[in-house]
Amino acid sequence: MSSACMTAAEAAGGLAPAQAPLQGFWQLVHGPLAHWARHRPEVIALQSEQGSWTFAQLHDEVQKRCQALIARHAPLMVLIDASQSTLQRLVDFLAIIASGRCAAVADPDWQPAVRQRIEGWLPFHPSTLDTPRPLDAFYTGFTSGSTGLPKGFKRHHQSWTESFRVGLQDFGPVVAQRTLAPGRISHSLFLFGAMQGIWYGTGAVMQEKFSAARCLATLASGQAPCLVAVPSQLLLMLQWAEHRHIAPIPEVELITISGARWMRDHTPALRKLFPRARIIEFYGASEASFVAWMEADEASSPQAVGRPFSNVEIDIRTDRSSTSEIDSANPSNPSSDGLIFIRSPMLFMDYVGDAHDPTAVLRDSDWLSVRDMGHLDERGMLCLAGRQSRMIVTQGKNLFPEELENLLASHQAIAQVSLHGQADALRGMQVHAVLQWQPGAMPPSALQLAQWLRERTEAFKVPRQWWTCSHWPQTASGKTDHGRIGKALLQMQVSGSSTPDLPALQPWQS
């Protein structure tokens, strides 16, 4: 067991936080920092290409900035300056939450008008609480919404400390090691990776700007046995390693993947590059934190995202039974997709701001749904069908675009896919597919693609119309911006041409 785990066990009265309710400083996201500053002062707590902080240095600087916030009666929520380096923003983040305030993490790519609008959402009155408590808000992050404005979500300390605890319980001591989190902290996954390294006392390596080459060099040096990444980063690392003939990297012991669906046909290549690593993919959401996880090597259906974390309950609610709780060990109707409701100590508090989003979560007492639909199979694995708001009813049947997007993305010529439904008097909705080709690929014809799909799925799911898009729109977190593509598709249907503010689409037949 790592030293982080052993010290945690002592602090929890002889039981590791993985096995007992959290006590004392373990209940706060920044809480263990002072402990590690005393017991591991020279260990590097945070580093990037811009420099590094030991635990002792980091604690001293956090305390200095914390006291300055208290002295000037800073407001209850403080927006972090997005123009600073990642390391400086992390120090500010820790100082803000140590002062009992809530840190709002801006995205560097926000336009001035967006930032001004969001600043108007934040409470301006001074904080009256300078001592943080486990159920106090500590973090406001922002995720893409259907309105075009970022959607703020607020979390309390317990929602993350409980995530750290259950990660240690379910993954084992391998997770309590130095972590490479090579993304912007405006993406909650990478902020979580940094705070996890602080909480475990092992430290985190960050990147000011993602570089596949620098990631591979860091991992090969043995500086970070754990890697937190989104699928697009891993694919770039695989491409770089292949082109540069990089030798396998046995120093990596754990890879956790989230942020988007991992295409498991790439797992063998990832396993070859990192032969000793446990490769874990997990399903979660900004509003729900951890939900389910699985080993990427495990044989399962393409829709499976794993078994619930040990502190998570799953309730599948169909139209026929809106409140029936399904036991994950004995699902009563595993083939019936319904809304996935979650109950756990890791759920978010509330949204921040005035941007109404019809795709926002549903709440029922202490249950929450992010409007994903799916079922629990006979093994207790959660299987995702797709997002409720994206479901297409065509020929009287439900089609979840995510299923077909994942299938099309496995075609060697296709880099990106976005599926949409357009009104059709005969079918209800007609399925349209928007594609981006792989660089240098020989694109198939629409007829060839349709035939390829018919050999792999049901005929009603095959798109009736095909489009291409060379400049693929993405959200701030690197996911496909299906909303903007949908607007461009509607514009094409109405006027036959796109507008400068929308992606340019071209019909595909060749």
C-alpha cells in the first residue's frame, strides 16, 4: 500500500478512507494539504512545463493567498483568472476553497461577452464564512448547454472527497499514485485529477497545453504511474507512438478514461503501448461524478459502461413503471431502456446562472437523472442507449444516435460522426448522418456506406441522407457540438445553404 493510503488509514482511526466514513481533514478537498506539507514537505505536489511546487511550498503559498482573500472580504464565489498558467490557477483554486469560498473555473476560450454574462451570474456579496465545511460549495464548473451559453454546476466538498474515497476502494491502492492529468482545468476531469493527487499526497503532473509527445515522455520517465485522459488524447498518443516507433512503456500502472465513449477496438493498441497498466473506463457526468466503471479489456456489449461504483445506486425508470427501483444484481427487465436515475453521495448541488436549458437534469427527492437512457443487463452492467433529448423516432421505432455514431466511427475512413433526425411525413423522422473523413482516407460512396451498415445493424437505422463537414465543431471540453451541427443541417434544409456562424455542410453521394 502506498504511503498516502497508510497515512489516510491512521487519520481515519485505523481504517483506510476506502473502508470508513471520512473524518477530519479528509472531508475537505484541500484538507490533506497541510498534513502532506508536514509529512512530505519536499515531495512535488504540482508541476508542469512552467515549474513546480513542493507540498511545503504549495501549502505556504495557498495560506498566503487564502488570508488575502479573507482580509479583503472576497465574495462567496470567486472567478479564477483564466489568463494565468495552469499551475497559478490551481494555487488560486486551493486558496479560494481554503478560505471557505467557492472557486468558479473559467474557460480561457470564452468570448468577452460570454465571460461578462457569466460574471453577472456570480454572487457579489462578501462571504461571511471563512472556515469551509464538508457540505459547503467549493467548486463551480461550466459545461456546454443547449442554449449556447455554458451551464454552471456547483459542488460541495463531500461530492469529491467521497469520489476520492470510493476510487481508492473500488480501484485499489494503484490509484493513490502520482497522476498525469494533461488537460485544462476548465474540464472538470483534469481538475479532479490534480486535486486527487493533492488529496492522496502523491502529487500531479499537469500540462499547460496538451502534447502527446510530452505525455509519452513523462510516462516513460516513471514520473507518473497513473494517467487520467479523454479518448481523443489517447488516440493522439497512439498515433504519435506508432509514427515514432516508441517502445512499450511499462512504467504506467493505471489509465482511467472518461469524458467520452472509448472505442474499445483501440484497447489492444493501448495495451501494447502500456503493457502493465490497468485500463479502466468510467461513466459519469459533471452533475453526478462517478457512476459506473469497467476494465476496458472486459468482454461486454458495445453499450456497456460498467457496474455501478460501490456507493452508487441505479434506478431504471420506464414509462410503464416510473418509480420502480431495479436491483443491479437482479434486473427485472434488462432489455427495456428507461431513464437512468442515480443516487449517491457524489451528486452536485445545483446549477448556477440564468440560462434555461431544457436538457437539464431531473430530480426526484435524492435521485437524479442526467437524462441518459439505458438498462441494467443480467450481469448488473449499466448499458447506455443514449441521451433522451437526442432520441429519434423513425418508422415507429426508437433510434439512439450514439449507437450508430459509435458504429460508423469504427469505419476506417471516418473520423467523426453526428446523427440527426429531420421531420418526415412518412417516417416521422428521417435519419441524416454528418461525417468527417479521416485524413488521407479514400471515402466510400453513400451507397457503399449504407450497405456496410446494413450488414451490421437493422435497416431502419441506416441514414437516408449523408453530409460531410470538413471543419468539425467541438464544445469547450472537446466533444462534438451536435447542437451546432443540427442547426447547420436545419439551415441547409430550409435555405439550401449554411451561414458563416455555422459549420459548412456538403451533401455526400459519391
